[in-house]
Amino acid sequence: MTSRRQFLAASAAAGAFAAIPARAAKTSPTGFPYTEFEARIARRDFRDMTKDVLPTPCMVVDEALFQRNLKIMADQIKSTGISIRPHVKIHKSVDVAKIQLAHGGIGLTCATIAEAELMSNAGLKNVMWTKQPASKNGIERAVALSIKDPTFMFVIDDPIVFDWIEQAAIADSAHLKVLVSVDAGLSRQGIENGQPAVDLAQKIASSKHMQFEGIMAYAGAAAHTKTFEKRRVESAKDMAAPRETVELIKKSGLPVNIFTGGSTGTYNIDHENGLTELEVGSYVFMDTRYFVIGGKSDDTNYNDFAGALTVLTTVDSRRHPSQVTIDYGNKAGVRPTDKVKGMPWLDVSTQGAEYGLLKWKDGDRDLKLGDRVEIYCTVLDDSTSYYDRYYVARGDQIVDAWPIMGRAPGAAWR
């Protein structure tokens, strides 16, 4: 028998829960079964799973915009004859990589050996690692992956590293596919253009354990130069010396099978600079850094690709005028340069490890407790490292979930 006290307590609890707005929560008896959430994800059962039941903060991919971005890039490479080797550092997801390959990618570009191992171990071929292995760990893993996957290749930019790799290749009777990384204006990595690069290419080609594949020249500075015409000029300037280096290597008698570089910001420019393939990455999702660089037809807005990825967050406190606290904090990658989707009057700020802040000036444009807000992140490369998965949305309905992996240096080495 239920006591009066038990009855009143149960009624009060039910009333309090019913007061939570529908956009913020659903009850277990009448809505989505939260206790089954992870089990549902594991068996890919997305029935009744909508954005409002997701744990926040989390990353959400708009399926329609994602597919639009893929098509635009695929159409571009078809029209210019240049290839794409998409960069996985943006998404760190085997699922996304497979879709990129299905849309014309000839292989994949990786920033870390862990990413390369992840993609290769998933059965994806023609993976290229864009940093030279300069540690024993890196060298051993690069050699091991080359033995396991003969389509894997990596870059070097120093004769000393060549010697180290040569010794490791001899010890393991390995055959390696290697490119020379040359400087393209970033002053970050890359051997000097001209004779130093030619000499290194010749050393690689003369090795019985290495095959010289070509040149990598990443002109990342040009990618974020504002306005299309200025970006075009900057890209041509940064790529001038690498182009000359490619010609010198060819004159020396070596074939240059690959001349790789480029980025999303210069995707419709790079074919003019002699590249055979693009290491594009951000185009699939986009971030606020790219929104402001200007496109071919608009000097202010870069509308070539749409913002397909947002961080979904919840308003979890409202105790002060013209501002609310959200659960998208420093530990989730919040930045003051982030932008709120569909609400340009809101400014994003940080408040701490687990707290973010949204502020506004117009009193009639406020947010309420429990509201869900979607925010465009500033730097995709960084932000995706904070999360474990993407939730794929078709409108408000969640239709898939893609794991984010390969973030730690040793995560994928098996």
C-alpha cells in the first residue's frame, strides 16, 4: 500500500520533471529509453533518437551539408583533373575516411603515425604520413607499417633521418615508399628547395630499401589568406620554389610520381601551381577560421563549403542578466572565436573547465534554461580531439554515430 507521504513525494517528482521543457529532456517511460543509449549506439539502433536526447556537449554532423561538401569537392577534382588525398587529422574517423574515398579520394593523408595505423588497420590503402619519423618509436612503427601495408608512405626532410631509416629498413629487410618534404612558406618543416632537396631525393632513390615517390609541399599559410585573389597570389608565391624543385629533380633523371600539398582554402587554386593532388581536410565539416576568408564570388564570406559540424550544448544555468552558462567548456574545446549557429547576436566565451558562456545585448533575444544551442568550432583539428564520436543528424533525427579515434600517439599501434 502506498502511504500519503510516498504518494505526495512521487507526485512532486513527476510534476518537477514535467516542468522540464520538451526540447531539453524526455521521460524514460514516455520517451527515449536513456538506460539503453550506449547499447543502442553499439548495435546502431537509432529509433526515436533525436538531438534532444543526446548527451552534451557533443559533436553533431548535418548529413545533408556533409554530403553537399563532398559533392562540391568531387566535382572540382573532376573538372580540373587534380586528385585528392583527404587529410584525416580533421575528423580522425574511419567512417568519414571511407566516405571520402568513395567520393574520389585516391588515398588518405595523416598527421600522426597513430592516424596512419588506424586507417591502414581498417583496410584503407595509400595512406601517407606527413611528418618524418625522428624517434626510435616513430621509425620502428613506420617500418612495421610499411611491411604490413606496402601502399603506406611517409616523408622525410633531413639526410640524418634518411640514415636512421636506412639502418632500420636494412635490419628488417623492409622496402619503404618515401617522399621528400620541402618548405612551402610555413617555416615549419621541409628541406630547402633546390639542390638540397634534389640531393635528398637522389639519396632515397639510390637506396635498395626505399622508393622515391615525389615531393610534398604544404603551403598552409596561403589557405587562410583573406580574399580569393590575394590567396591566389600568396599560393603561387609559396609554391614557386617547390615547383622549381620538382623540375630540377626531373632533370636529374628521377620521376616525380607525386607532387602533393594544398588545402581547403586553396582547393580551386592549387591545380594552377602544378600539384598532382590535394591534402584537403576541412572541407567536409568546416570551421570558423574558414568562414571569414572570402570566396571566389564573395570577398567576405567563404560559402564554397557549408558548416556541417556543430557542437551541441545545453544551457544549464541562468542566474545573471543577458548571459547564460552552457556545458561546453575548456575541456570540450570552447573558444571565444566560436560562432553560434543561427544566432549571430550571441557571443561565446569561456568560464572554466566544464563551463562556457553565451552573452547577448538585446533583451528580447534571450535563452532559457534547458535550451539546446549548436556552435561552430574554431579549429576542427583541435576540437575533434576532445570527443569520442560524431552523431549524424538528418534534420533532428540521429541516423548514425561515427567513432573518433587515432588521437593518442600509441592508440592505433597493434
